[in-house]
Amino acid sequence: MLLPCSYLEIVAMSTEHRPNTDQAIPISDLTSLLWRNKFKMALFCIFVSLLVAGVAALRPTRYVAEASFHNKGSKPFSGGSNIMSMLSGLSGGSQDATIPLFKSKRIWETVVEKFDLHVKVNEKRIENSRLNNIRANIITEIAYLQGGKHPVFPRQSSALLCHNVSYTGETPITLEVEIAEGGTLSIQSPQNVLVAQGQLNQQIVLGDDGELTFTLSARSGQNLEGRTFILSVAPIGTTAEQLAKRLDVKPDKDGDNILLLTFSYDDRHLVSELTNALMDEYHGYLEGQNKTLAASQLDYLRQRQNESAEDLKRIITDHAVSVSHDFADTGVIESQRELEALLRQKELSKERLLGVDLNLRRLRTIGTSGDHFFESLGTLPNLPPLVSRTISDINTLKLRRDGLQLAMYGAPESSQTQLTDRIDTQVSELHNLEQNQFYAQQLKLLLESETSLPAPESLAEAVPTLFKLWYTKVWQKDPSTENTPDKERHRSTLVSYLDNYLRSSQVHERLIRERITHQRNPDRELQGVDLESANKLHVSMIVQVHDVEAEIRQTSFVLEQVKDEEFEISSLSGTLKDPVSNDIIKRYSALSMSLKDDTIHSEKEQERIREELSQQRVFLLSHLKQTNQLLHLRKEFLEEKVAALQETMLDLIQQKVSVSAKHLEDYAQAHIDQLEYERGFISSVLEDIDKKLAVLPAYWATEEMIKYQTVVNKSIVEEVSKLVETKNISHNLETVLSGPVDHAVSPILPKRPHLLLFAILGAFLGAAISGGFVLMRGVTRGLPASRDSLQLAGQHVAGALPSRKKQRRFKPESKPHQRDTLRRLATKLCTAGDASKRLLLLTGDGADYSEAFAQQLSHLNGKVLLVRLGDTASESVELQVTEADGYDVCLVGDTHVDGTDHLLKILTHNKLTHFEERYTWIVVAHQASPASADAEALAAFFTKAAATVHGESLRDLSHLWSYDRQVLLSFVLV
């Protein structure tokens, strides 16, 4: 039950919350929309069809001529020579090169000048050319539809002829020619300025420099007196370009080397003449090109023959003079053999020199020292077996050295004082060694110089004593004041001693640096031991260390077991081998046997035996602990000796590696010196070969040039003979092969304008545009609601009823489908939904079916009250009920004035509430449209309503089901 509220509040409630719901559009609605606008669409289609056909009809009528031309340029003929085909640009061409020639200005200008196409003479009269085009195109289309076989237009020809035209200007000229009596001509410009005067059949010259010259004559049988003509002259090039655009040249797909020509022009006879003239002109152009090319080729070949003969004669003469002058010195006449031998020897020498340079570069790249020297030296090819074996030994020793170093890293370090003293000693030793090396190098440089030796007293105090003794001995035998024969021998002896010292000191320096790095000094007890003995001693000590470790573990295990009171010590007789342990075990076993014989011994003796057993166990434990300590001391001693032995082995390995490396460095340096000597020798040999070859190329080149010139001259003479014999044949073949195949014939009808086709296309275009516009406007504004669209929106459709205009008094008795509509409407609203007894009928533009509907409801054994607008105004809110046929009627307000407002007042004040107890159904009928404001205001008071739809869209009807409360709706279509 609705609460009382004001009319304005009800209207405000009814206008709130109108959501925009996008529903699917059925195809039937679109089809119906198009059908309703069919007359407008048909008119628009007709308009567009006529417009497109009219635009097509405005085009000028032109005749089309077709011809075919055999193109000899697409495939070379087999009768000519290959050289001729290459030298001739047209003989080996293609259709792609021929087609542009047909459209070239050069050929078209000749045709234009021949037919005077750049000149037009028309009699001055008023003509509408556009309308004439429409008429001509319509006539042409009709002729095609009728299958016309006769011309439809007579040939238009001017009574005044213009020929012998010569125009050198660049812009078109238009002149007006007036013909008076006696054939007198008056030529005026478009501004009515007299330009020239003349007579028919006489040449007329215009311009100071004769820019335009022409001759006018009358066509036979024509009287020209008193007539005026318009003379239009255009540049030949412009006219040629315009006509070339009308020509279409395509290769024939079915025919070989055939070109299809299609040309369009205004004149029916002239179009075929122009096409045939174009093919003839192109054929003449090809003939001229062939003649020109043939003449130029022959002249060029004759010129080349004469030049070759002169060059050969000059070369032979010069060569003979050169050989006669140089024969006494070189003795060479046949240079080919000697040249081949020297070149072979030079090639072998270069290969050997490249090999030497490659080895030198490899040796210099890897250097003669460093750790990578051994690996790089091992990659060189052709190494002696001794060098390869030495490198392999060095690598093996380095692996052992690295392994020893890794093992020595885990050894215990010495005390800080010992480590500091050791580092100081090693640094001091390294410093003295480097200083001695420096003085040795200085003495070596002094001895190797050519100057006299200074006295020994002048040497520095820091020079080692041994060096001073050697130098003093040499200086005594080689004083500076004398130059004895043994001077060089004495110096070389001291230099050799210094070289050996430097070599050994370098090895010593490496050892010291290794010791500084790892801080290990070899034991003095192991000095002098070689590497093989050190390896054997190292293995034996490691075995001893393992044995001691095994004894330590065994003793520790036994010690843990003896501590257990229940352990039987006598079981250790097979495990412990030392005499002390055996005596204790034997004593313990004897006491255990005595303790077990309890029949002989008393309790005091047994107690004494137990005490003695405990004492023996204590003695054994003490002995085992001392033994374990001694074993640990022995293990430490052996590990120290192993570490010392490893340091000694490391020094021995480093010494051996250093000595071997020095040997390899000496080998590399010696090999470099040998390669340098070999390189110098090969270079000198190559210089001698180059000196010998310096003379031969000139003779060899001259001889080869003479042979080449002889062959070339012979070939030229042969080719010239072939070309002279085949020239006439090739020319005739090309002329025959290139030419028109099918000449153009004058067409009967102009080119079809296809007005009917354009009209059909315009109709389709208009249908598409108008249909799209109608659909777009309908979708934008909203499509009228239909049965399908309402059902897609989830609404009930009871059926269809006639409109108010067609049936003002609704009588469903004679129409079964109308009765079915009322029956479905009553079933929907009265048998489902909530318990409300109020029904709202919005008849809109449809027939007023409220009385028939009330009568239908009365048949359902219910009492029905029909509330509707009356014919007279009434401001009273009191309702008066009258009886009708099976139902009661209550008239409210006036249908023409303010009946809706009066009905809303009744609904607002709940005047229908006391009728709900007396009636089963209360039907409120109103003729408002469902999309109107009256319908929107009335619908707010009902939960069941029926609306008649006539052209309203879903958007207009959405307010009926857009309230928050549930509304039971049913729609009736008109």
C-alpha cells in the first residue's frame, strides 16, 4: 500500500533513475526500419544512379582502333652473328625497351606533323559541348544495346583546310579567320586585333621571325564567303604528349613477340589512320637505326684493323732493335724458358724466406724467458727431440714443484724470531747476489769494448775479491801500454768466466726468490742429496709416518678398552708385542687363574690377588700412556724430517728447472742467430735473381705483345669479312621481322560509355548510402520497440491490437487474435505477481480496449471496477460508480482538460483503497502514451501495468521498469 504523498513528489519520483540500457538489436527491427523508409531510399537510389550515369555521360565520345605489331627486338634472329647482336642495341633488346619507343615524342611528333594534328579549324558558332557529349553517349549506349552495325554519327569535317603548318612557339595560339569576297582573309587575335591579311591557297607568315606559317584552302564544293572560323595552333611537342597518353601498348599473351596497340581518338576514320601511320613511322625508325648502326660498326672495325696493323709493325721494329743492342750482354733470345726457371727459383726462395721470417717472429714474440716461454716454445714445429724432451721434463718437474708447494702450505710455521732472521738472511743474500751480477756485467762490457783496460786499483771497493783476482791476472798479461798478440785471448777467457757466473747466479737468484716467497729453507743435513735419493728417502719416511700413525691408533684403542673393569686383559696377548706389556699380561693371566681356583685360596688370599690384579691393570694403563706419548714424539720427528725433505726436493726441482730453462734459452738464442744468418743468405740470393729478372720482362712482354697483336689482327680480319658478308642478310631479316601484323580498321561505333552499368552501380551506391544513413539514424535515435526487441529486453508481449484511428470503438468479438491478446494480457497480470488488485492500462495511440479487458476479467469470476476519464470536468474527489455489462465503471475528470491531474489526486489521497475490499480487480485506464510524463507519473502508483506501444523506442519505455520496486509489465503492439 502506497503512503500518501503530494503530486509533485510523485512526479519527481517517477523521473529519477532512468538508466541507459544497451539492448541487442534484432534483425527484424532493422529490416522493418528499412521497409518503412523504402520510398525515401528508392528516391535517393534513383538520384545517385542518375548522377553517376550523368557524370559518365559527360565524357567525350572517342573511337578506339586496335592493331598488332611484330617486335623483332624481343628475341634475336638466328641468322646474325653474336658480335652483331651485342653491338646492335635494337637486335638484342626486349619488349620493355620497345614499348616506350612507341610512346616517344620523336615518333609522335612526326605523326602529328604529317597529319597536322596540332591545328584545329572550327567554324565560329555557339555550341554546348557538354550537352552534346551527353547526347552522343546516350546514342552510343542505345546503339550498343541494339547491337548496332552501322555508324551512328556522320563524319564532321571543317569547310576550311589548314596545311603546311610550321609553329616554333611554346604556347598555344588561337586566331579568328574571317573570309570576305574573293577569298580575302582577315586574321584577328582573340582581342579583335588585326594580325595579318592574306588570300586562300597562299602562305601566311605570322611573327617577326616567322614563328607561325600556314596555308588555308577551301574544301571542294564549299563556299566560304562571309564565314568566320576559329584557328587553334598548339606546339607539336604538347600535342604529341597528349596523343601518346591515349596509346596503350601491351605484349600479346598468346602470340610470340607480338605487341597489341590500342589508340583512342575523336575521329572514326582518323583513329585508324593515325595508328597505322604510327606503326609505319616506328618501322621506318627501326630501319634508319639499323642502317646507322651497321655503317658505324663497319667504319669502327676498319679503323681498328688499321690501328692494329700499325701498332704491330711498330712493336716488331722496336723489339728487333732492342734485341740487337742487348744480345752481346745478356745472350738471351728465347726469354720464356729462362724466365720460368728464374721465377721458379725465386718462388722457392720466397717460400723458404717466409718460413724463416715466421720462425723468427714466433721466437721473438714468445721471448727467451718467462714462465710462458716453455709452453710457447713447445708449440713451434720441427723441434729437435732433445728440446722436446727437455720441455716435457720441465713441465713434469713444474707439476711436482706445484704439488710440493701445495703440500708445504699446510706445514707448521716457525717462530716469529726464526722467521724474521730467515727473511733478513735471504734478503741480504739476494742483495749481494744482485750486486755481484751488476759488477760482473760492468766488467764484461769493459772487456768487450775496444778501449784499453784501467788498472785494477781503479775498481770499486765493493767488487768481489774473486773478480778482482781474475781482472788483475788479465791486466798483468795485457797492460794498457802494450798490444800483445794474446790480448784478445786473455779478454775472452775472462768474458767466458763472467758469462758462466751470470748464468749460475741467475739460477741462484731464482731459488732465493722462491724461498722468500714460500719462506722455506732446506735442512743442512740434506745438503748435497740429489733429487732421486731425496725421492726415495721421502717415500720411506712417509711409510714410517703411516706405520707410527697405525701404532698410535692401536695403542689409543687398547688404552680405552683397558680402562673398562670388565675387559679381559689376557686377550691382548696377541695385540701388544713389547716385552713389558707381555710380562704384565702374563702376570695378570696367572693371577686371574689363581683367583678362579677358590677352593685352594682363602678369602684373604683372594682379596690380595684382587688388589694385585688392580695394580697390574694400573701398571698396564701407565705403560700404554707412556708408549702413546713416545709414538706421538716419533711422529712429530718424522713429520719434521718429511717437511725438511720436501723443502730440499723443492730446491732441487727448482735448480733442475732453472738449468733446463737456461739451456732452452741458449738454444732459442742460437736458433735465432742461425735463422738470421739464413735469412740474410736467402735475401742475397733473391737480390741476384731480381737483377737477372730485371732484363727479362721487357723482352718477354714484347714477345707476348707481338703474338697477341698477330692473333688479334687475324681475328679482326676474319670478323670484318663475316660482318661484310652477313650485313645485307641481317638488315633484310630485321626489316622483314619487324612490321605491322594487323593494321587498324576504322571502328563503327565509339567506345561504349557503359551508362547502364554506371547507373546500376550508382543505384547500388545510393542504396548503400541511404540504407546506412537510415540505420545509423535509427540506431542513434532509438529503434521503435517491437515484439523481438521487447522480448530480448526481458519484457512480456501480449499481442497486437489496432490503432485508435483505424478502430475507434474496439470490438474484439469478430477478431480471434484480438481476443487472444486480451486473454494473454489478463493471464499475465492477474495470475502472477504480487497480491495487488490495481491494474494500469496505458492505451496510448492504440484502440481503447479497457472495457473489453474489464469484461474479460469479469469472466474470471471476479468483480471488476474500471476507472477511466470521463467527458465532463469534475473537481470532487468523491468517486461515483455505475454499473456496466458485467463490471462497474467509475468516470474521473475530463479527458481534454485536467483529467490526469484529477486522477493523480485520487491516487495520491488513496481514494481507491476502500474499493479494494469490494472488488477483485481495479483497472485504471488512461489514453496517455507510455513515453509521456502522464504515464510516468501514473506508473509510480502501480506494480502491474499494461502499455500499448506505437513507435516508441526501448529508451522511451525503459522508465516503466527502471524503478527499484518490482513491476509486472505487459505490452501490446499496434
